[in-house]
Amino acid sequence: MPKSISAAARLDERIRNAAALLLGLSLSGCILGSERPDLNLEIPATYREESRQSRGAPDMALPAVDWWRGFRCSELTDLMQAAQIYNLDIAVAVAEIVQADAQVGVSGAPLLPSITGTGTAEQMHEAASSVAGGSTPPTTFSQYNLGLTASYMVDFWGKNRATLYSAEENASVARYNREVVTLTTIVTVANTYFQILAAQDQLRVARRDLAAAERILMLIKQQFTGGTASQLDLSQQEALVATQRASIPPLEVTLRQNIAALALLVARAPANFDVNGGTTTQIAVPRVTPGLPSELLYQRPDVRQAEAQLAASNFSVEAARAAFFPQIQLTAQTGVQSAALASLFGPGAWFYTLSAGLTQPLFDGFLLESQLKQAKGVQLQNLQAYRKAVLSAFADVEKALVALAQFTRQEKLQTDVVTASRKAFDVSETQYRGGTVNLLTVLQTEQTLFTAENTLVLVRLSKLQAASSLFQALGGGWTPQGTLASLQPQGQN
């Protein structure tokens, strides 16, 4: 008896301590997982790399929700809309949301009682038996039973509630993942389309340069026939013409492969898909300012996804910690039971039972302790992933701003290079026809022009991709000003 009293006293003390802990959590107003974590990170006041137009006014031109329309290309806009509707990666992400929502229902089920209905009808036969002084005849009788059984696990320590909150946060993770996939998809559509335009530009440059090289070759052949040009001159120009011809097939490969890649992004068979394209010079670069760095935490879906993952792991730790405490199971059963079907619903047939049980883990091979350590490890992992996501967001914006500004500047400078190179080539060709310059000068100006024109196309492509990267770094389109506060997560009380 003393040992039993001592064990009961220890158990009672453990319950009182746990109840005090639960009361403290209740008075604090919210559960651990609902609080925004302390990142312990330096959040800058502004971005280092800002365009001159945005200095002093970071919200002058925030990205619109349909930011891709700013490129002023109807075909690109149609492709963007088609990708958002038909892209299969987005469809997979939507299916994951359905699964996550269903898991919320699964996790919330233990918070509600479980009710089961039963009904039985039995007919039993007992054979005759001999007893002292005589025998009993065989008997046949029936037994009818209808009942309801209800059971409920009292969530005194908040384990089931924390599990539900974790599932809800995972559902938020699935939704933010859908936004991440959507943003990645439409940016990939834009970049692929820009690569198609650049390949078309390069093909036009290559064919134009090939025509110029062939024109010079015809002139050299005439001079060679007349004895004023050497075999070396002829061979050099033939090699240049062959080089220009050889540069065209790789550009065709780039063009056709990107069209096939674009077809996949909009869930079309490449054989039945085509792109009109055009030229990179017809694509406008939307004006955009990056806003404030702190606002990025509410605009980037990957940052909010990492935050939701961290919140889910916080609730998982709470559930693993609550598993150490006793579980209280309530069970009730009621129904009617009778040997005659006619009297099954009579007053005397009704019965009920009530029971309560308490289960306390004593030794489980350190299973619960290991599960708690595992949950804490996942929590720490998600915390570091969240911190990295925030820093990566700042870095992505900085890199995109640098790239957009510098490639815009390089485009202007490279345009001057092309203008000067074209003028030099035209002059050298004219003078060569007049016999005032040698072929070496023509070859040098010719190759300089070819290289300059191809470089200009690549610079324009890099500028357009930098613009799309900036929108991706900013998290896509921003909500109108004044609604930002509604995006901030509220604590669950």
C-alpha cells in the first residue's frame, strides 16, 4: 500500500505540474508555432543597388500583379496566361494543396468524438441436458441488440490541437509552393521566349553577315580572275564565308529547342506548337522599383513558404512534447437489448455504460524522447532554412538590380560599337573596291562587325532576362498599397 500511495502521489504531482504549464501557455495568448520567429538577422533599410529613378522613392513603380504585360508583347502575354492555366507543374502543385487540405481533416478528426452504431440479431439453440431427477428439453431463443458507442480522447495537453495546427501550416506551405511554382513557370516562359527572340535575331545577323561575306568573296573572285588578287586572299575569304555558314545550324538548334521547351511549359505537343517571335528590339523593359527590403518578407512566396514550414515544425515539437503526458480516454455506450424483437424498444430494454481510462507511458525504449529530439532537429533545420530564404531574397534583388542596370548601360555602349563597326566595314568595302586598302583591312573590319552585332544581341537578351529575374526576385506582382497589413500572419489564440 505505501508504494501504491507514493506512485499515485508522484503521478498527481506530474499532472499538476503539466496543468500549470498548460495554464501558462493559455495565459500567454497563443501557441508557440503561431509566433513570428526571431530571425536575428540584419534587415537593411534600403537596397544598395537602386536605379536613379527609384532613389528616395522606392514605391514609385512597384511591380504590377500582371507585370508581364509591361514587356508590351501580345504573344508573350498569351503564353503567360496559357502557362498559368495549362502548365503541368502548376497542376501538380494544386493537387498537393488538395492533399494538404485533406490532411488537415485527418489531423483534426481526433479533436472530435468518434461515434459508432452497432446492431446484432442472434438465434441460439441449446440441446437437451440431463439433470438430477429429470432432463431439460432443447431450447431455441433469440437475442437482439442495437447500440451506439462513443469515444473521445481528452486533448488536455494540446497534442491533437498542435498536430492540427501543424497540418494547417503545412497546407499553407502547399499554397505558397503553388505560388512559387507559378512564378518560376511564368518567369521561365518569359526567359525561354526571350531566348527564341535572341536566336531569331542572331540568325538574321548571321545571314546578313553571310550575305556581306559572300559579296566580298564575289569581288575577290573577280579580282583573282583578273590577276589582282592572290590565292591566299581568295582562300581567306572562302574560310570566312564557310565560318559564317557553319554558325547558322547551332542557332537553328537553339531556336527549335527553345520552341519545344516553351511548348512543354504550356502543355502542348511540340509538333503542334509554333511561335511567331520577332526581335528583342521590340520588347520593352517595364519600369520597376524594388520597394523596401522589409516588404519583401511578405511578397516573396518562397520566404512565406519557409516561414510556414517553420511554424509547422514548431507545432510538431509541441505535439511531441505533449506525448509524454497521460492520455485520458472517455467511452460511453448506450442502446437497447431484448430477447424479443417486439419488446426491443421497450423501457426495460435500454442500457448504458460510461467509462474513463488514463494511459501514461512508462517505458517505450526512448521512443517518445527520440521523436521529440527529431522534431526539434526539424525545427532547427527549418529555422536555418527560413533565415537563408530571407537573406537569399535580399541577395536576389541586389543581383537583379545590378544586372539590369549594367546590361542596360552595356546595351547603349555596344550599340555604339555596332554603329562604328558597320561604318568601318562599309568604308573598307568601298575603299577595297577602289583599290585604296588591302584585303586584310576588309577582313578585320568584317570580323569586328560580325562579333559586335552578335554581342549586341546577347547583351539585349541578358538585359531582358535580368528584368524578368528582378520580378522573380521581388516575388512577382505586389498587392496594391494599403493591403500589405492584411498579409501579415495573425497569431492563433
